[in-house]
Amino acid sequence: MDYNYRITGQIIGRIRTQRGMSQEVLSGLSGVARSHLAMIETGSKNANVDTLWRIAEALDMKLSDLIRLIEGEHERSIGKRK
């Protein structure tokens, strides 16, 4: 299974909007530049573990929970292709 970092961005963007946060707010809370966050959410940049950790904390969740959501979506997308 290949890692699809676009899914990571989609999940982060979905959680952010569900929590009523703008990219600007999440950027400030996580210490990730808004432009970098935007690129992660659109799938044009891959986030490293440190960045994912800071984003997860800013979203008030554990990194492991964020990863679990990403993995679940990844598995669903693979199932759709079969």
C-alpha cells in the first residue's frame, strides 16, 4: 500500500472545518505557517511527523488518533479502487 499524503491533507482540513477553525487559527495554534498548512491540506506538500504532531495537538487530539483516521480513509480509498 502506497502512502497518499493527499488523504492526510483532506483529513486535516475536514477536522479543522468541523471544529470551526480557519487555516489562520490552526496555523497559529500549531506553529505551522498558514501557507505550509494550505499546501498540506491540498496535498501538494507532505507533512513530517513533527508537523503532524503539532497539528494534532492544535486540533486537541492525539497524533495516534489522527493517524488512525488517515489510515481508515486510506483503506477505504484502496477498497474503492478494487
